[in-house]
Amino acid sequence: AILVARGVRARRAAEAVDANGTAVPPNLLRQPRQRQGQKRAAPLSTMPRRDDEEENETRAKRKVHPGLIEADNEEVAIVVHFETSEPPSKLRTPHVRRLRLKTLDERSDPEKIADDVMRKCKYIPSSKRRVVEMLVANLQDHLARNDDARQNAQDARERRRRKETNTSERASIDDVDDYVELLYEGDIDTKIKGTSLVLSLCGRVGDLEHLVQHQTLMGALARVLQEDGKKSTEVAYNVLRVFLSFSNFVEMHQLLAQHRVGSVCLEVVAFETDRITHHSKESEKRELERARHNEMKESSDKDERRARRARQRSDKALYVALHVLLNLGEDSGVEHKMVRRRLVHHLASILTHATSAPLLVLTAVFLTRLARYAENKDTMVKLDVSGRGARFLGCGHRDLVVSLLRLSANLSFDKDAREQMVSRSYVPTLVKLLKEHHRYRGPSLKVLYHLSADDRCRGMFAYAGAVPIILQLVLKFPPDRCVARELAALICNLTLHASCAEILCSQQRGLTALIDRISSTQDAPLAKTLRNLTQWSLIEQENNNLDVSQYKRRGLWARHVDNIVSLAKKSR
């Protein structure tokens, strides 16, 4: 109510005019009575005043209220919160001050760093110096524990700045022509701003149709990506994300094809793939130099951090470009054009040199789709794609492992690809994955089944300890259903090998449970497994020419004859 009353008086004062129609200053509305014989003093507004006096008066009126002081581990900075208020209104305005600790490392003195922070920021009370010192010590411990803390801090600052830039100027669909003009400017920063504004418009699905039909905008975006995408990774990333928003809708694919979006994205993929290969080779050279010269460790660490930042930016742009191509590749004709421009070779190179898990997952998914065609499968076999992806099967990233297993399942139909997998020790690796997570079992069993089709590969299952694990998977399968086809076919193939059959027959409880399951479910593939086991025992007796009294497996089938006969009667 007090504020409203003051506002009313101020408005009346502003509207007051004198007899000549001239506005009367507020300080002249209420003049004190003039005594007789006293000269009238000049009004305050007409008196000369120096600028420094006005500034000092403003500072004296404004009050600072200290607030919370905290440490930001992401940006390695001290965050100071405070509020300011002016006496007439008494309304407090919050403020935040961030003080980056650029020189902080493991050997820094927290007391000196705290003194620098207190000297740079006058809004921290002297009583809080101990708090600042403790926060600096905590940040020092954080840097010591995390090797990538500096890199993560810079990335966090870039994300915050980008977010502040986006929130400072909100994009409007009515200003699209103004954003197009920004794309024609020669400055890279201006183009980054223009592409980010267009990208913010793509967040609203209702505006996508209007944007994709804007011929000038689409042509400008394609031109900027082709000409300036190699100069600035951020420009390429923003434009690719705009194209990704359009490519999510099949109805817009034809409009994207008119502006050669797929061709431009392929050029980005080729360029970024070469860049990743170059970064990988440079990293290997730095490792060799570091091993030779220990005194160059500090400089090599800086080069490594700089290369890691550049690699992360390249991975982001490459991920979005591949995602656009994956969406456009739903048309078989477009996909065939991509293959003719060495797309499979680029994907194989990414699988070799990339380190980003999302990028590797997308690459494996793309290769899995392309492997459906014989010509692409032959190219992957020549490039040893299965061998390149073998190093990630034990990484622990579930999505990546599942994607690589599905790719291996598609490639395992080829004999040469199976030989490559065997040479890369796929059998023990896949057997280990069977025990780790249920998501790995389906694709792992498919690959193992294809590998078990070769006679010389079956012996590896016995040495890898796969037979007991596969038998347990069969016995623990839901009793009201037949065993999965891949699992039943795998155990049937393994019983054709003498070592695997011997391991199965040596587990008496497992053999009994297997016969009981066949009797209850009447599963034909499992019955073939039982037939292979009986054939192995007969061949063993015939080859050894032993007497019945000397046969080690004597009485193996005696206890199961009744069950087998009853099963034969039921099947009839």
C-alpha cells in the first residue's frame, strides 16, 4: 500500500504543469514557506552537481546483503550470491558472481588463492575468509581426484554460456528473414548466433513445416554447412541438428533431397572421419614421445587436453550427421547412393578410431542395417568389421555391446566372417557375456550357433567352458514352453563333437533333467540332442573295442530307457 501511494504521488507530480503549460519539476511542488526577509534558495535540481558526487550518493544509498558462498565443481569456480537494495523501495535484487580459479592445481596454496578471491570480490565479508579457504581446498581435492576436471569445467562453461545466449534472445517464427540475413554475414560468431536461433525454432514441432518450406532458409543452411562447416564445428553442429529435426519426418525427406542435404552430410562424415583418424594417430605419437621424454609430460598433457576437446566436438558433429543419414536411408535408393560414396568405409574407420560410446552405438546400428545386403556384407568382411568391433565387447556399455552383437549376428552368416570371429576369440568372449546380462543372451546365442556350424570351432566350446552354461540355460528355460530355437540348435550342434558330448554325459543330473524336460515338453530339437548323445556313446564303444566290464560309461542309459520308450510311444 505504501508503494502504491508513493507511485500515485510520483505520477501526480509528473503530470503537474504550471500556468504556462510547462511541466513542473517534482522538487518544486512542495516548497517550504519563505520567511520575511529571507532570500529564496535555488532549487536543488538547478544547482550544479559533479558526477562523482552523484555516484558516491548512489553507492551510499545502495545496500549490499551478503548471501551464500559455494563451490562449483563443474566449472572449478567460487560462486558468490548477494542481494542489493535501495533505501526508498527496499526491494532486494539477487546477483551472482562467479570467480574462476584458473591457476588452481594440486600444488597451489589455498590460503593465497582465498586471499585473491577476497581481493577480487568485494561482496564477500571478511568474516567469510575461512569459508572461502575451505571451498578452495575442496576444489583442489576435486581436481586431484579427476584428471578430466579441467576439460569438464570448460565444457560446463560453454554449455552455460550457450544456454544464457539462447535465453537472452528468444527466437520468433516471424523473424526468420532476419535470421537468414545473419547466415549471410562474414563473421563466424554471427553465423553461430543465426544457426542457434533457427535451431531454437525447430524445438516447436508446429514451426517445422513452415521452416522446411522456406527455400531461402534451406538453401542458406546447406551453403553454410558446406562452406563454413569445416571452419567451425559449432556452426556445423547447429545446422546438422536443424536437418536432424526435419529428417525425423518422412514427409520432409523429399524437400531435404531438393537441397542436397544427404550429400552435404556425407561430406561432413568424410571430413570428420579423416579428422578423427588424424587425431588418433597424433595421440599415438604423443604417447610415444611421452614414453621417451618424461620431462615433456606437462606440455604433452596440455596437448592431450586440447586434442580431447577437439575430438569431442568432432564426435558430436559426426553423431548428428550419421543420424541424419540413418533417417534418410530408410529409402533403399538413397541408401544405395550412400554406399556408392564409400559410406561403409567411413563407418568402419569410425569403429576403429572413435571413442565416444553414443557414436559407436549409432555406427554399429547403421552397419547392422547395411549388412542386410550381400555387397555391403562382403565389403565389411574385407574391412574386418567384426575384428574392429571385438575390442568393445567387454567394455561394459550395454547398448554398445548389444549393437555389436547384432552386427556380428548379421555378419556370421558368411564363412569368412566366422573365421575372423574365431581368430578374434569370439567364443570365450560370448560365453562370458552369457553370464553377465540377460540382454546379451539372445544375440550371443545366435552368433554362437553360427560358429558351432563349423566342425573345427566346436572344440573351442569345450575348452571355453560353454557346455555347462548352455545346459543350464536349457534346463532353466520356462517349463511351459519349448526352448528357443537358437539355444536348442546350439546344444544340438555341440553334441556332434566328442568332447562336448562327453562333458554333457558326465553331468548325470543334467542328463536326467534334460530327458525329463524332453518327456514333458516333447521338444523335437532337444530330442535330436538326445539322439546325438546316444550315437556318441555307441561310437565310443565301437572305436575302443572294449569289453562291457571295462567300459567307463556302463549303465549310463539303463536308468533312462523307460522314459525314452514312453516318449517314443507318445510321439507316435
